[in-house]
Amino acid sequence: MAQGIAYGDLYGVRGREMDLACMGAHAVRSLEIAVCSEVLAVGIVSWVLIATTAPIWLRLSIGLTLAIVVTFLTYVTIRGL
């Protein structure tokens, strides 16, 4: 079996371990894209829903804080950290 793996490696044939590593890397990249999209969405929704009479720095800080907390909880739930 070791000779088959070595022979395949010489000719550039990827093994099962390489396929699993590539799929894992793509899954983590997709998770990072989803988390960034969620930050943007939560920030925009909270920006719109906070009263417009509030100062802009308060609206911005509440929106960013809420986005970070929600995204962190989502990331922890999916990754199981």
C-alpha cells in the first residue's frame, strides 16, 4: 500500500488525505465568509432598527457590539469551541 501511495505521489495523484484536507479548508473558508456576511447583516439591521434620534456614535457602537456578539455565538456553535 505504501508503494502505491508513493507511486501515486510521484505522478501527482492526490491521495484520500489530501482530498479530506482540501474539503476541510474549503469548509472553513465557507464558514468564515458566512460569519463575515452575518456581521454585515446584523450590523445593518441593528443600525436601521435603533432610533434615529440617538447619536450616531451610540447607534454605531450598539450595532457593532450586537454584530460581534451574535457572530461570535454563531461561530462557537458551529465550530464547537
